Amino acid sequence: MYLESDLLPLSALQHLVFCERQCALIHVEQQWEENRFTAEGRVMHERAHEAERERAGDVLTVRGLRLRSLTLGLSGVADVVEFNERASTVRPVEYKRGKPKSDGCDEAQLCGQAMCLEEMLSVSIAEGDLYYGSQRKRHAVAFTQELRAETRRLALQLHELIDAGITPLAQYDKKCERCSLMDTCMPGVLGADHDVGRYIQRHVREEIK
């Protein structure tokens, strides 16, 4: 069980799955740069939070609901939570600007939201939705035991990474091109397989020429 002061951002789960180094740069070194992708995502989240709540029949939609779990040690804000009074269900909906990803980072973040809601409201939540702006449609996500176990594992890994306070070495990957911290991270220069001394010497020689 964590204390309030120990809580880490729910959104960091997505950063962690995408890249441990990116996660540490943001949450250990407090570095952040915005690019087109992050700006579009930020605007989408802001629009999702514009109206706090609305009702349509038996469904109450609440936007920008604050979440926390002392068990996972996470806190954050849900884009949308739908409360169906007739069916007695609670359904989190997370908005994303792009399209479905293959690494499961969005599913883990949504599952983390559901687990926070379960702890806060003493309810059981079977599934939620990921809404992707590029497709303008929802994708249902079932909160299976496997996904819950993976979310718990990631939450623990996140706390271990932040507590250690050490930023992992850079390792270039194709996905680096999509990262807003590309220039800060410099994976092509500071990667584990690169000798920084040789890199500097080579560029000094090029400047002299």
C-alpha cells in the first residue's frame, strides 16, 4: 500500500511501455518537449474534458474525473467515465489521437484507470473503451486477469524506475522518430553501442577539415 505522497502519474504507464528511457527523462529528469503528435493529443484531451458531465437516458457521462489507487500507487484523470444506472456498470473511456498500437501501452493505461475506479467506488469493472481520433471509433478493452496482472507489474516497475532515479542508456529504435524527446535523448549519439568519445573526436576532425 502506497502513501498519497508516493503516487505516480497513470499516464507514465504508457511512457514506460513505449520506452523506459523516455519515461525516466520525463518523470525523473522532468524533461518534456512537444511535437505535432503530443500537441494533437493534448488538444484532444482538452476537448474531452470541456463539459464536466451530461446525461443521456440512464447513462451519466463524467469528464475529467480524478482517479487514484493506493494499491497501485497511481493517480491521474480519466477522460470520460460512463455510469449506466440501469445496468449498474462503470465504463472508462480513454481518448487517443492516433490509431491502435501493438505494444499494449494504451490498454495498460486504461486498465489502470479501471483499477483505480474499482478501488475508489468498490465496484467491479469488466471493460472500457479506447477512442482513437484517427479512426473516430471506439475499441472495447476487456480487463482480463492477464491485463490486470500486467498493469500491476508495470506499476511496480514504474515505482522501481522512479525510486532508482537512474535514466537508462539510450538505444535507437525505429519508434524513436515519433518521440518528442528525440533531440533531448539523442539515441543515435548516446546509445549503449556508441562511444561518445569517438563520436566527439570524429566531429571535431570534420570541423577542422
